[in-house]
Amino acid sequence: MSVPTHDAPRAPFTSVSFARLVMVSAVVVAFAGSVVTPAPALAKTPPPKAALDASAVAVPDRYSADTAQQIFAAGGNAVDAAVAIAFTLAVTAPDAGNLGGGGFMTVFMDGKPYFLDYRERAPQQATREMYLDDKGNPVPGMSAVGHRAVAVPGTVDGMWQAQRRFGKLKWKQVLGPALRYATDGFQAEPWLQQRRDAVVKTFAGKTNFDAYFSNLKAGVTYRQPELAQTLARIADDGGREFYEGRTAELIAQQMYGHGLVTKQDLIQYKAVWRQPLTADWNGYRVVTAPPPSSGGVGLIQMLKMKAALKQAFDGVELNSAPYIHLIAQIEDRVFADRQQYMGDPDSFKVPVDKLLDDVYLAQRADEVKPDEVPGATPVKPGLGDAMPEKAQTTHFSVVDKWGNAVSNTYTLNGPFGSGVVVDGGGFLLNDAMDDFVTKPSGASTAGASQPGANSLDTNTIAPGRRPLSSMTPTILLKDDKVSLVIGTPGGSRILTSIFQVMTDLYDFNMTPTDALAALRFHHQLLPRKTIYFEPYHPITGELAEQLQGMGYALEGQSFNGDVQMIRIDGTLPEPAADPRGAGVARVIR
Ligand code: DON
């Protein structure tokens, strides 16, 4: 799709000069005092009249909330704010925020929905068996830690394309806050140090992680001079610098002899505008992530199956044992389909229409029985084999006062990704290759059934292919206006978390704060009878006994999402950050 420009022509990518530090200081000075100056010369058309009383964000840390505030103060819109938040999190939340990862952005702009796929891609040298040993077994950790785990990153091109297409401010302005945090430093909070401490051993001796992150300590100012230089190059020369300039050289050097990503892979990488997935549900229009995410399909399937089971749910108390039992059966069916049919739509024709067909979903819902014994009946993929042609991520939600919205989830995959930092570039690279099926019927690091572990091989490794994702940045529209912006990290827990929060909001009329604080559980097809619970709201006592009595096994998990959402009911947006995390919900006037 062509990318129309809406403002003054931007500097084309040029080869990079060596005097970066001068430029870094210049941009930093422009942002001193936390004020972003507007770019009056750039706005061709006056902004439309405000539709809302305020803008709002729900973001994973306080620094990115401050960034959004600066961008809105400068006259930026939701996309400007989103891009600035994404770059800021790459500095202040390096466990998940990133330049070296990828993600998805769902946008509602000037009354129309859009979806940007900036998912990582397998390098050209990648092969289907690249993580298997001589006996055909996956080498433990190889797809998750170190150089060979790295896929071609998409974040910078994604941000570049989004901002060029929809942003109002200058690109350089939008990168300003991130650059300031990298140059001047920021104070890490205890949660960030804890996350760092948790991975140090995994990466020790295998990556250069510690050389860069040993100083990341709670309460101590953490500066990232190499990252500042990278951000300055990108700010100066545009997003393609990452793929074609000095930064690309640094990535290729880092990979040389150890990993597979080459300069050619980087040059070839382009984020893709896709048709967002849309569906009518409960008087709303759901706008969500299409393949290569499995999340949008799964979310819509869950919502529609639950609606089709209205009678079965009638009078069933929220999060009671019978409720969890019904939802678990819905989730079995969603994950059976996900495992069989989902993959990169540029490699396979994913049967999205059939999977979302109302008649099909009503039939699938019909299989759900209140008195079913957990695990007793095999749950098969619903379309049969006659296939047609065959914990780290982060989310933020943004609305601006003009009624535009961005729902963005992006990731390095595992916490701090592969643990490999680009020497001289100062940023981490992803381990997204771990989202592929390394061996059909193997187990993924998420402890889930491997998506695509099937005879159709929809998620095996192939050069250029995107690994299947669960990221589900979602927007709900009511009467063509934004009503909810929602998303979360959590791997396969993403879709079940979003589904539960939406159900709490709309079927149980909870406030956004209550919906986020409510109990959440997770279940997927495999392991067949396991209900996962979380420390925030453990399943204990009578509820635990009831579920165990029904035949379920209960298992604690450390994480069940960090949902960031904004509801709009009227003209004042109501942001809410998940109490499980360190997120910030802020109304910005
Ligand atoms: O794309 C995916 O589905 C995974 N790479 C997301 C990983 C994730 O959410 C980890 N977060 N805690």
C-alpha cells in the first residue's frame, strides 16, 4: 500500500555522518525542560474540532506517560504519541520496549480503522530444522537465547511508517523524549531491576547482556549513551537508517559468525499495512489483529461463542466453577483452531472467514456442555483437515482529543529478548524465532501447545516468514466512534485476558478499574485439564476445591497480563492501567 505523506517532505535516508554526539546534544537541548515545541510549519490543514474533552493514555510506565503528555502539549495526535511512547519504552522499559523487536498497531484515524504489521521475520538463511540436533530434537534454549534466536526486527520501520502516514509532528520531535531519557538517564524502578535480575543467569556466558545492563539498578540513574546515538541517527536520518545505515551495519556485525540476520535481511524488511479484522459483537464493532496474529481471530471466536451460549451462561456467577468450566471449553475450541490453521498470511491462506463465520461458531458453541467432564472428549480443529490451500511484551493504549486511537502491542518475545545487545548500538535484539514451531508437537517456552504443531505446518520456520503471534491490540467502535482501546502482553494469555476483561466490562457492567482488578484465569487446549491462576488473584479455597472436584488441575503462573485500556462512554476518556503492573492511566487536557 502506498504511504501518503501529509506534511512537509521528510529528509530522505542518507548515509550517516560521524558527528553524532553533536546532533544528540542538539536534539536533547530541544527537549530540555520536558516541553516539546510544536512544528507550526508542518501542519497543512487545521486540526479538526476536538471530539473529546481530553486525550488519554494507559501505558506501562510513568516515563512513557510523561512522553505522551509532552507530545499532546505540542499538538501531536494519537499516532505521534504512540510512536513517542514506543521509542520511550525502548529506553525506560528495555525488558519489552524495543527497537530490536516487532509488533502490531491497530489505528483508528479520522473515522477509519487501520492495522500495521511490523512483526519480525525469519532471516533468509533460516531453515525449518535450524534448532534441531542430530537426533531431530530441539536444542534447549537455542531458539530463545543468543544470536541464533534473533529474527529481523520490525519496530523501527513500523513506527516510521505509522508516523509518516498519520503523524502531525516532525519525526525528530517525536523521538525527542526517548533520546532525552537515553542521554540524561532515568531512574529505574524496583520492578525493572527485578526483571533484570531474573534473566541475568540465563544470559550469562551466552550473550553480552550483563555488559550493558549490570548497572540497571532500582533508584540509580541509568544512562544509555550508545542507544542515544542510535536514536539520534534514526531521528536525524529517518526510520530506514536502522535498516540501511550505520545501525544496520552494527546489527549485521553483531550477527556475523553467530546469528543469521544480514544486512540484506534488514534492507528487505518492510512493515505491512493490512486490513484489520472486524466483527460485529454486542452492538459494537470489534477492530483487531489479523494473521500473523492468532489473537484477533481467537478473541472474536471467544466473544461470539460466549454470546451464542447466552442460555448456558444465564444465572452463572462470574468466575464461579461452572463459569470457568464453560469458558475453558470455549477456549479449548479456540486453541484447537489456532493450532491447526494459523500462520503468516503471506505464506498460507489462513481461513479467517470460515473461522469467524457465525454459523460455524454457533456449531462450535453447541459442543460446549455444562456437564462435560474436563478433557473427556477430544476437541478437534473445527474445519477438519481439508484445509484450504493449505513473559516479554508490552502494550499501550492512546486516544487523542480528536477521537483518534492507537492500540499497540510490541515485543522482544522473552524478557529482554535474546539477551544480545548490538555492540555500539546499545539496544537488545528479539528472540522471536522462538514463536515458530521448532519441531511439530514440541513444547514452547510459554508452556503452551505450540501453535501450528500440526500436519499443515502453518508455523514452521521458513526464510522471510513471520512467526505466529498472539498479540491482539484491539479497538471497539460504537456508532463509528472509539469506545474501547485495549491490549496486553502475555503470550497465549493475551487473548484470554482481553476476552475476560471485555466480558467483565460488557456482560457484567463493571467499571474499567474493577474489570482490570477482577480475577483472571487461563486455559488452552493443552495441557488438557489445566486451569492457570495468578498470584494477583489466586484460585484457592472453595473455588479451587470445586474445580478440582470437576476434574481440573490448578496451576499457578507468575503472570497473567498487564492490560492497558481506555474506555470512552461520553466525551471524557476513562483510562485504566492493570493493577498487576506499574502502568499509568492518565487523562491529558
Ligand atoms: O507474539 C507473541 O505472541 C509473543 N512473542 C508474545 C510474548 C509475550 O507476550 C510475552 N509477554 N509477557
